[in-house]
Amino acid sequence: MIKRSTHNKLTDYFLLFAAFAFSVSILALALRGISGNPTATSGLNDNKWTINGPFELSPERGRFALLYSIVENHSFEFSPELGNFAQPDVAVNNGKYVSIFAPLLSFIAIPGYLIGRYLGISQVGSFATISIFALMNLLLIRAISIRLGASKIAATAAGAIFLFATPAFAYGVNLYQHHISTFFVLLSIFALLKSNKIWSLFIVFFLCAASIPLDYPNLFFMFPIGLFALGRIISFDKLRSRVSIKIALPKLLTIVIMIIPILFFLWYNQNSYGNPFQLSGTLHNAEQISNINPKDLQSIQEKKLLKKEGGQRSAVGFFQTRNILNGFYIHFVSPDRGVIYYAPIVLFGIIGLILAQKRQVKMVTLLVAIMGANILLYSMWGDPWGGWAFGSRYLIPSYAILSIFFALLLTYWNKKTWLYILILPILFYSIAVNTLGAITTSAIPPKVEVLELETLSGIVQRYTYQRNWEFLVAGHSKSFVYQTYLTKYMTPVQFYEILTLSIFTVISSMLIYQGSVTEKKGSLNV
Amino acid sequence: MFNFKKGELSITIPLTKNLFYNAKLFFKKNGLFLMILILVLLSICSFIVYYLNGLGLSYNDARSHLDIGRRVVEGLKPGIAQLGSVWLPLPHILMIPTIWNDFMWHSGLSGGLISMISFVITGILIYYFLKELGAGMIGRLVGVTIFAANLNVLYLQSTAMTELLLIVTMTAGVYELLLWFKNDNILRLIRAAFFIMLASLVRYDGWFLFVFAAGLISIEVMRKRGYKVAEGIVVLFSTLAGFGIFLWFMWNLLIFKDALYFIFGPYSAHTQQEQLAIAGNLATKGNLLFAIKVYLYSVAYNCNTFITVLAAIGAMVLWLDKKIKTSIKIASLTLLAPLIFNILSLYLGQSVLFIQGLSGNTWFNARYGIVMMPSVAIFVGYLTDKSDKLKYVLVGLMAFVLFFSFINGDAVTIDDARVGSSQKNVSEVSGWLNTNTKDKDGFILIAAASHDAIIFSSGLPMSKFIHEGTGAYWDSATISPDRWARWIVMRTNDLNDTTFKLVSQSKSFKEGDYRLVNHYPFADIYEIKPELVKNLNTRPILGRQK
């Protein structure tokens, strides 16, 4: 048993640095992409970049198309080639092709694109932007967990578990909004935990407003954070003979910061759709721009989904309470997306939540509110599968919060050997599944589409991570590093095994170390 | 009073102790009244909304219930025997004081009023139930809100359906039973028996509650006082609680000469289920897991999935709470009676429930899950009360879900009524009858068991129709339609339609005295040839019949 009575700060920093460096390396190895600076007129629409390449699904294509259009064409309108590339997530507004996605992600990824273009890997540079946010999320989970009372090692392990043992891994190496949304949530929580001062409110309100042009539904799970922050401005004192309402005026002024992202959003909408209040999600998708390869089953399915939508689209109409039952099933227990199949390790966080609630840990209510809003919102969503996707991508913010509770669980029960015996195999499984997803493909159809796909293709179609495995054993990996440098030295399966074992070794070492140390009383709340 | 210190604006509202005290006193005194007022307003507004948009009468069964009530007071053979045996009689008996009025009949208000009153009382009962479980004000109000803000409840309370009456009688019975378990006051047991007796006269769910409650009472008394006392208490309880069931057997014996007519009669649910089973449409029969799945889906769709999940957690919290007495825990088991009953009846093939996606692409009786609503509301209220600081998060999340439920008008019962097998678009047939028979003399021969919705929707007086309940008129008209029926409404070649079954054998029909006027999806209309009209009896000449 190691006694940590003299807690060595240097060791902590070293461990943090080591964990961070390891995470950077793993993300770099898994980052998807291929070399080159494709252009709209030559390259982007080739299968090498789309179906078989890094832009395998329309959310990546749509956001990259906007990024490309802004940087290369200095316009929010898509050229026909770009419109074709972004299909089917393209809308026609006033005779122009425009993106149907919220725009902020495309703007945020511009620096990455420019650096990448300079190095001859523009797509990789764009995707790497997301990896940076993924790494920051790891650090934020660690920081928040520590502030809520977790030990540093448990907090670091929890951050790594979020990043590598959940579908957050697969969405940390390509161009999706989820890590940035999660970053906004975590940074806001951290700001509120870190300080009661005015700057923290500036950050929170700015992020609350900025989350909308990033992804509209963020509004709902940033709402509890905004409400919590408002509680820092307005306070009630019930005195013996009177009630006093106190409003901190300088803090109240921090709300004004919300104007900046809102103005950006309105400006973008005006320039894209000719109406500052037009939400892109409520636009109708464009008809087919050019012929689609009939072998491209994915596009055919996507088009069918669009046909079904039809009619007048309203922002709140996307969320139907009738869908909750199916949504819960899809997000938690379905073999094609369910948490118990893709990231069972985070379910231990529920025990941590219950323990934290009993111990009256601060902000548990806020964390539960965010998680509840996230789960409910995407369970009401008509497409809880997230289209063709790997695991339940919409729940990435909830994985982050559950990871925080997981850190608390490890801290509270760090001497329960049975817990570690239970956790380690499940951890290995979760890492194995999600590493597979990260280095192969996110294009996994939902079960409901499989029968039709089989009829169209004449072959058996998989709807779980078995599809990723088949992709891997067929000799494919979408990792940029693997495709560029390692194909001569190892097979994709070997590459996968090395990654999986490395991640498991590092995280399980952290867990075992956590189980072996005896924290000095009071050192938990460093 | 405003203060500005160190950049902090402070608004102080001087509320004296006295003011607090007075406010508290006011709510203590008038809280119940305020809650009733809100429930009443909600109830009235919902009725008006569904009356104006025409959805209030979408359920075929709602129209049939209204017709049964109406036949007691108006028709060729009015009387209490018109209550029949298809449905248990209490809802129709309660309609009698108002159903004579044409507006009350055709607006559905005669039946709706019963549902509306039931809605308000159930809300109050949920409040008091939670109070008895020791829940604080927030938990109690959450329970009532969960019940009252449910779109399915609001819809059904605006119709002449029997769900709300069943819910109120069952909840009242369970509430009184809880009080008896808690205080051992025999008067409470008698009151519980009375309400359960009423429930047993609304739907067969009440019969199961009677048996279930009797079982729990016997366990409780044996646990505390031994077998002999238990025997006495159970007999006392059963005498009153089972009286309604006894009366129903007697009714069937007296009116239909068979005490089991309601079970095995030609219009019974059992007979209908048998036909469904033969057609292979009773998938829940003999398949317990599927029966559980189908009913749980129904509960989730009616009560909202998220709220139902919270209720399940609330139930576990209640039963694991060491501070709650075992007696209370046993009593609260009665809240599960509707769940067990419905699963059992689906498993035994005694009822049918189609959920879109599980049972093909249709709904049928999807509303059955709504009877769990008071139980769900009580468990959620209890969970909220026990959730410490998380209660505000729960309230927020429930409000979040309810917001979307209202914005998108998500009510499975409306879909069940409008697009499922529970509805029939009979407007074409009934419209034709209204237009072409209203101002002409002569009777319409029709089987109410098959076409009550047409009778209702036609807007014609009940005395215009000769149906199975009109005694000698029916007997004569089915043998010699040319003497009585100017028009015949029936499904040609369908032997389940009693009119066709009998009339197709009559001489005049065989000889072509009737011509097919129109053919519609749910029924065909025949009219006697013009030259034979003069031979018809167009007045109710048979007088008062026994």
C-alpha cells in the first residue's frame, strides 16, 4: 500500500502531463484523413474523399463544405460542385444552395483548415480542430471532478475514459459538433465552479449564446447552466421580517455579452438565407443536384429519410414526446446505438451520481439537469440514431457528465476490490469497441434500415460495431497516420490491437494506482 | 425599498410576519378551493376545445355510450332494460338525468360531464393520497399536475368514455383502503368497499380490484390479528364491495335469462375476442411477455414514457423507504391493480389492445394504459418529495417534456380515436340518413350492436330506429320488414350484422321489395320500393311493452 501522506505536486503534474501526452498521441494516431488539399472542382466529390474517405457522411461533408466555401469562395452560398458534395444536407433558399447546418463549427475549424492547407493536409487540419476540443474536454472533466471532490488520479482516468471508452473517441477524430458542444457545457460548469466572480459569468453567458449557432438543440441543455448563472446574479434573502431580493448590477451586465454570438448568428442567417431569424434546420432540403451513384446505399437511404420528412418544418416539431420510448431504447439498450453496447463503462457513473447526491456534492443538480435535458431532448428527436453513426453520438455531453460521476465513484469506493474486478473487463470492452469505431468508420446504419439495404445490396448488412470489425479485417482504416505512414509495417488489425492495448494499459494502470493509494484526509478537495 | 451598495442593487420587500402568517392561513383555508377551481377551469376549457374541434365524439364507443343512455329515456321501447349487457351500467345510469336533452346527448356533454367531475375529484384524491403518504406540498402539487396536465387525461375527460369514471371510483376506493390500512377505522373500509363496488359497475377492472383488495385485506388482518378476524373483515368488505357484481349477475339473469350472458352473449367482449383469435389478431393471448410489453407500451404512451420511468423509480423508493409502515406499503400495492389486471386479461385473451408498431400499423384500445395515470402521478409526486434538491431538476425536466407534449399535441388517445380501429367514419351513412329520412315518415331498421355510431351521428331521434332493444318492433320488422322498415341499414353479406342475418331470410327482402340506395364502407342503405310505402306502419302503434 502506497502512503500519499506527503502528496507530491510534482508527481501530479508529471502524471497529468504523461496522461495528456498519451492522449494527444492516441488522438493523433486515430485522427481520420488522407493527404492532400482537395478542391470543389477536383477531388472533393471523388469517392476517395467521400464514401471511402474521411467525408463518409453528410454531417462532415455539409460542415466542411461551408468551411471551404467561406475560405476559398468567400461566400456562404455553395457552388453546384459544393452543393453536390454536401448532399443531402443542402437547402435551396432564394435559388441558392446553402448549408442546413448551424454554422459555428465551420467557422471554428477555419484555422485548422488553413494550417492543414499550408501543410498539404487541409482536411486533416480541419478534423484536428475537433481533436483539440476533445483533449480540452479531458482536461475539463479532470478539473471539474477534482473540484467536486475526486482524487486527481481518478479524475484523470475519468477524463481518459470519456475520451477513449465512449463514442466520444470516434467523434473526436472527425468533423462533428459534439465535442465543441461538450466543451461549452464543461467550460461553463468549470467557470461556475472555479469562481463566483464576474469573469465566470461572462464566460457562461457567452457560451450559452454561442452554443446556439453551434447546434440549435444546445439551447436546451445550456439553459440549466444559464439559469444557474442567473442565480449568481439574483439572490433572495428571507429575513425575519422581510424578504430581500438582491441583484448584483455589474454581474447583471454580463448578460450583455450574449449579444456578440447572437449578432454573429443573425448576421450569418441574413447573409445565408436573407432572413436573420431563419433557422437553417427548418429549410427544405434541395432536390438531387446531380446523379447519385446507385451503389451509394447511404445516400439512397438519406434521400428516403428526407422524402419522409416533407411538409412544413417547424423547429419544435422535430421533438415529439411520443418518440421518448423508442428514444430511450435506441440510446440505452439497442444493439445499433445503445450505451450498454457501446459504452457500458459510463453506466458506473450512475452509482457515482447516487453517492454524490447522498453526500450533497455541489452542482449535482445542475449536472443532472444538463444530462436529463440532453437525454430527453434527443429521445424526443425523430432520428435518435443520428442517421448513420457510431454509437449514440447525441449523448456525448452525457458521457462527459457521467465520467465526472465515475471519478467520484472511484474516489468514494477506491478500496472496493470487487468494483475494480467489475470495472476492468467492462473498461477493456468499452475501449475495444470505441477504438474500433475511431479508426474505421462512423457509417453504421440503424437496424431499421438494414432489411431494405440488404434487398438493395444483396448482401448481409451489419448494424452494430460488427460492421466496423468487418471493415477493419477487410484491410481498411481511416486513420490518417496509419494510411500515410504505417501500411507498410502493420495490418489495420495490428494497428487496432496496439492502440486498444495501449489505451487499456494506461487507463487500467491509473485505476489500479487509484485503488492502491490511501488519500490523506482532506486531500481530495485540492 | 431600493439600496445600492458596492455595485449591488438590493430590493427589499418588507413582508411582515403577519403578512406571511395571513398568506399561509389563506392558502391553508382556500388551497383546496383554489386547486378545485383550477381543475374545474381546466376541465371546462378542455371540453370546449374538444367540442369545438369535433374530437370529443371521435371514439365510436363514446357515441355508443351516449346512445345507450338515451335509449333509456327515449325510443320505441324506452326503459331501464335498455342498459343492456354489453357494458357495465353505471356510466349510463349516471347519464339518465341529463341525456333526455338533445344538446346534452349530441354534444356528448351528458357523458362528458361525468368524466369532467371524475377528473376534478381524481385530482383532489391524488393530492390527499400523497398527503397521507407524508409527501410535502411540492410533491402533492406535482402529483396533481402530472395527472391534470396529461393530454390523454384531458382528452378523455372531455368525452363520454368511461375511463375517468373508472379512474375516480378506483382511486377513491384505493384511497379509502389506504386510510383503513393506516388508521384501522372500519368506516374507511366500508367506504373503500362502496367505491370499489361502484368501480365494479363501470368496468371489469373494478372486479379485479375487488379481488385484489380483498386479498390484501386478508393478508393485513391475518398478519395482525389472525385468521378468525381476517375472515370477518373480508366478509364485511366483500359483502358491500361485491354487491355490484352480484347485481350484475342478477340483472343478466332477469333481463337475458342467463346470469353469464355478459360473458358469453353474442355482443360480449369474449365473443369479439374469439373472432379476433380465430383471425389470428390476438397475439397477446397465451404470450405473457408480449402481453406485458403491449400493456407497458400503452402505459408509456398514455402517461408519457419519462413520467412512467420516474413513477417506477418512485414506486421503488416508496417500497424501500424504511420510514413507511409495512401496512402502507401493502395498501399502496393496490395502485398496481390496473397494471396486473390489464396484463392478465391480455394474456388470457379477454381483452384486445393494438399498439402501432407492435400490432401492425394501427391502434385499438390504446387508451387502456390511462387507468394507471393516478398511480403514476402518485408515485411521481412521492419521488419528487423524496428527491431533496433534485426535486427542482425533476420538476424542470417534467415541465420540459410537458411543454413539448402540449406544443405538438401528443395524445395517443386522440390517434386511437381518430385513426385507429376504434373509429369509424360513418359520416357518409349518417349524413345520408339525416338528409333523406328526417322529414319523411317511417322507421329505420338497424342493428345498434353494429351501427350505434351511425344512429348517433345521424342526429335523428332514437324513436326513428328499430333496433335489437325495441322488442316487438324488432321481432316484427326482422320477419316482415315491409311492414315496418322504410329503410334498412346493414352490412350486406355480413352475418355478424344481426339485421342482415335476419332480414336476408325474410320473404320481402328475398322478393326484392328493397332497393340498394347507397353502398358505403361501413354499411349499405336499402329503401323500400315507393309503391310499398303505403303498407308500412309509420307510427309506434305497439304501445308500451314489457
